[in-house]
Amino acid sequence: MDNKQLFAIFGNPVSHSRSPIMHNCVFKNLNYPACYIRVHLEDGYKLRETFIALGLSGANITVPHKEAGFQACDEIRGFANIVGVVNTIINENGKLIGYNTDADGFMFCIKEFGNIKKVLILGAGGTSKALTSRFVQDNIDVTVLNRSKNRLNDFTEITPTYHTWDSFKCEKYDLVVNTTSAGLKDENLPAPKALIEEVLNNTNFVADAIYGKLTPFLKLANEKNITYKDGADMLLGQGILANELFVNKELKKEDIRKYMQKSFKL
Ligand code: NDP
């Protein structure tokens, strides 16, 4: 009998997801008896029953089902409790345990920047909220800067420092992170050029959540010789931490990183 474990990613759309190739590359090269598939899920309420019907050992959850992932679990551990969204589920003896490796994955990917004390986050959407909460948890000073006011209302209890472009006064930062979708499907900067220039002239490092292209924001940072990480590094970080949970730490983190990183070249 084949006793391979089965893992999956749930999303809608999900056909573009790089997760199957990332995780399968690790399983195959490290001879771990598991396989990872994509599942297109229309209705988030069906996540739990689909997970169980497929006999999954674990799963990742992507847009738009991360909140449904939280609801589907019997128990939530770690940072997922703070943000209320789950991107990784583990089947622990029939109980579904929910985690969130997105923000921890980001922290993992910026480790080589050294000691980060002051951060500016551009954008106030879901990604910004998760990263801001994670930075605050580590006592890092975070300012959030957004194009419009509405979404900033969600930040009143997370960080005392949030601005729209009009009220913002630039300070010195260790890291500036673009979490807006500016540059994803267009060639826009995440704020007016003069403001972005000022911000880049006052930071040591830069990161962007967008992957698959060099955004205008990163292009400008690159021209100014600022060391940067793109969204692929973030994707890699959350993937490594999710894989560690899938294999219950039976594989070494450095080996997981090596083969997951290799999958980005496939
Ligand atoms: P949301 O839709 O929740 O938020 C989008 C944010 O971008 C808002 O603050 C919005 O501002 C701002 N925005 C959109 N267009 C512009 C623009 N032209 N100029 C300035 N600000 C703009 O998005 P998410 O947080 O879900 O995702 C954000 C980005 O992160 C996406 O590009 C996504 O692909 C990427 N991502 C990458 C991940 C990875 O693993 N690498 C993981 C998750 C997301 P306003 O409030 O004014 O509308």
C-alpha cells in the first residue's frame, strides 16, 4: 500500500499558485513520501469537508479563503490568533490545527538585514495589517502610509502612527515595505514620485510584497543601490515555515530552503 501523505493548496483562482512546485520540489529531492496538489475551491464554507474528504495531512490556504481557513480549524496556534486568518492547516490526529506563516515568513526573509528597529509600510490592506501586527509584536516602531483614509481606521488599535500622503512627514527608517498593489499590473509607484524618492533616500533596506516582476518601486531602489527583497523572498519564507509544519520538523530547515529556492528557477 502506498502511504504517501497528501497536501494541497485551496484558493480561487489557484491555477497560478507556485506552492505545488515549491513543496513538491522539497518532497522529491529529500525523498519525503508526500505529494502536493492544487484545489480550486469556490465556497470557503466547504473547506473543512473538502480537506477531510481528500484525506489531507495538511494544506495551504490562499486568497480569498484565509478567513474561512480560520473558521475551518479546531484549534488556532501562534500569530494566526492575532490576525484571524490562516494560511496553513495541519491534520493532527484528525484535528485541524491552523497557523499563519505569512508574517513569520516575511520576518524570516528579512533576517539578513540585521537588527530592524524602525519600519515604514506603504499600503493599508490585508498584507499591511498582518506585517504591522507582526512588527509591533517584536516591539519594532512601525508607521503605515496609505493613499486614502478609509482603510487606516483598521490600524487605530495596531499602531499609533499612520498617515495618508498629505499628513506624512518622512523620518529615517531601517526598512520600507511596499504592500500596495501599485506596480502589480501597471507601472505605478506606490505614492507620488517625490514622496517615494524622499522615503528611499532615508532608508537602509527595501522590500516589496509583489513577485514575478521588478516593480517600479524596486527599480528605483535598485538605481539608488539600496539592498532589497522582492515578494518571491516573502513567498519563499512562508513556504519554508509551512513545509516545516507539514513534515513535523523531520527535514532540516536549510535543506527545505535549498530545494524550495531551486523551484523558483523551474
Ligand atoms: P489589499 O487589496 O488588501 O490592499 C491594497 C492596498 O494597496 C491598499 O492599501 C490600497 O490603497 C493600495 N493601493 C492599490 N493601488 C494603489 C496605487 N496605485 N497607489 C497607491 N496605493 C495603492 O491587498 P493585499 O494586502 O491583499 O495585497 C497587496 C499586495 O501584496 C498585492 O500586490 C499582492 O499580490 C501582494 N502579496 C504578496 C504575497 C507574497 O507572498 N509575496 C502575499 C500576499 C500578498 P487604498 O486603501 O487607498 O485603496
